[in-house]
Amino acid sequence: MPVSNFKYKSEYIDGKKYLIICPSSEIYEGKGKKFHFGDEFEMQIAVFRYKGKLIALENICPHRHIDKIYDGIIKDGYVICPEHGWTYSLSTGENKYQKQGRKGLKKFEVFEKNGLVYIEEPKFELPKWKISPMSENL
């Protein structure tokens, strides 16, 4: 199963914090790989190589909250969730079929440098049901 740990080296480039997540050779053309960035289930990103370019999207499908986007079928610039067929644009993260739902996948900045894959340090929003009212007052 293509999964990475969430302890990554960091580097500042032009004032932004980037994480080095893997060697470039681990991201194959037409395939995805998932990466965890914290202890919460939602803190996952899928990185794909499509037509030689890297793309990073949330790995959690908003349809049924399943972490399988990385394992989706890539076709014509879209990734299709392998569980229920929801289809997302690789370039924007938007849901191709708005009748399925308006929620898309968040996109993240990703690039290659010196044979390594860098991603801008991701910021995640936890679902409202996971945030306790008590923690908001701290």
C-alpha cells in the first residue's frame, strides 16, 4: 500500500515552508501516492504524476469520506474515486459532475527539485463535527 509517514524534512523557499515528501522516482506516471500529515484521518494528500507534471489533492473523497483518491483511475485530466465513481479535475480539484455534489478536493502546491518532491506545508480544516465546542473557547 503506497503510504508515507508524516515526519518530513522542511525547507523554506521564498519565505514559504515546504516539506520534502519523497524522491521524485516514487511518483509514477498515471498513478497516485498518499501522504499523511498528522494524526487526524483528514490530514492526507494524494500526489499524482499526470503528463509528467505533479498534482497534489486532498485524499479524502467528500462523497463518503473515504481515503482512496490516491488509488483512483486517472483519465482525460480527471481522477475517478475508485469507491463510488465521483470524478475530480486534476487541475482544479473541482467535482466534474455538479449533480453529484458541489464539494471538490482542495489542491496543494507541489513541485520537484533535485530529484525530490516538495509540497507547501499543508493546512487542513477538520470537519465541524470533530471540533468540540470546549476547544473553541481555549
